[in-house]
Amino acid sequence: MGDRGTSNHSEVTDFILVGFRVRPELHILLFLLFLLVYAMVLLGNVGMMAIIMTDPRLNTPMYFFLGNLSFVDLFYSSVIAPKALINFWSESKSISFAGCVTQFFLFALFIVTEGFLLAAMAYDRFIAICNPLLYSVQMSTRLCSQLVAGSYFCGCITAVLQTSMTFTLLFCASQAIDHFYCDYHPFQRISCSDLYILKVVSFFLSSIIILPTIIVIIVSYMYIVSTVLKIRSTEGRKKAFSTCSSHLGVVSVLYGSGFFVYLTPDKFPELSKVASLCYTLVTPMLNPLIYSLRNKDVKEALRKILGEKKIIT
């Protein structure tokens, strides 16, 4: 890589997370908003995992994937939110070099894993609706475990490559990261290295890892819609669409905001920060709400747990 400066990244001991460029009096409002959303993320996802693990009726492939989705949502939001909350009150807003590397790696790991889990869930719904008689055979415990393990493996590979490529750049321009967490685009702005190889690697990863998940989701739902439209019963069509609409909503929010941040020209950093909130905090908050409010099995399991608590008290 070419070097347009004299400083080396090894001399950088910390970075400054600029965060949102708003008036100081709005920091309290943003802090309370972040705190409320993060509290809902914790409550919703821990609650969802607890319901799935304690109710035997939810011991199915769909809820196995949903439990892992809640686990991923919980952890990648926890990689971002606590530091962002601290920085609302911090004078320096600094994060150590090691801390930034860790945050970058873990976020990349969990966000890519989530994409693969959503693809696995789309495939699960495809089998359930298009081949219901073969569902229990095709969606075996072994296959479900392999799909989840593969999701984490692909997430880990992506995170290792992206992190190693990003943090071998030379940061000569500034130590200020114009974001509320350590992300890909802000590092490009402060680097004085040739970014060609990094962009090639990022494009390669998107092509062989991210793109296939999108294709699986789109193709699965094309078949699902085609099958559902053939159902003569209005009630049957409504039930089938209700089963899939929650999943499709989550996919739309996650990928829609992700595409806006990473595929549009990096000319409006403040707008990108707002959009990135959709997949860092809003999606992890909405997932348990969407899946519980629109899912009869989860609601019944929750009523059962609450009913047992009332009896005990």
C-alpha cells in the first residue's frame, strides 16, 4: 500500500469517537433515547431466549433460529451501545486502539452472522410452506445446527479479514472517527494509505458472503409467495403471510439501512449515523417485539410463564 504521510498506525494508541454533531443540550435527550432503546434490547432479547429455552412447545427449527437471532442481536448491540452511552458524558470520547479493534471485529462478526441466520430462517419458512410434509425430515436437528454453526463461521471469517485489512492501514490524517462506533467508512476518511486493496477485499467479501444470503432470501420468498397465492382459503393465505411477514419486515429494515450506509456515496456522515442506528439498535429492539406480537406460540408461552408467576405469588 502506498503511504501519503509519515505516521504509522502503530503510533496510534487511541481514537476519538466524535458521535452525533448536535448541540450540547441535546446530549441528555440522546442519552435517554439510547438508554431506553438499549434497555428494550436487553429485556426483549433475554426474554425471548428465556421463553424459547423454557417452553418445550417451542423446540422447533424456527425457534432454534430465532433464539440464536436474539443471542446475536443482544451481543452486537452490546458491542455498540454501552460505549456510546458513556461517550455522551465523556469529555474525551476516546476509545483505545485495542478497544476499537475489538468493537470493529465483534460487530462485523455478529452482523454478518445475523445475515446468514436470516437466510437460514427464510429457507426454513420456504420448506415449511412449500414442502410441509417433508419439513420434519429436511429441517433436521443436524441441518439446523450446521446452518447456525456455518453462520457463525462465515461471520468470523469475514470479521477476521475485514478487521485485519482495516487496522493495517496507516492513520495519518486524524484520530477522530466521525461516528458513534468504530466502523468501516470513517476509517477510510482518516487513513492515508492506498485503499484499493481494502476496497477489493470488501467487494470480494460482499460478493461471496453477503450476496448469497440476499439471493437465498429473495428466492425463498418468491417461492413462498407463489405457493401462498395458490392457497384457495383466505384464512390459509392470511395465516401463511402472517407467519412470514414478521421475518420479511426484519430483513427489510436490516438490509435496507445497511445498503444505504455502505453502498451509497459517503457524502452525508450525519445521515449515515442515523441510518446505522436502524441495524445497530432499532433492529435488535424490534426483532423480539415483532416475533412475539405476531406469533401465537410465543404469546401463549409468555402467558403461561406469567400465569405461573401469578400462581406462585
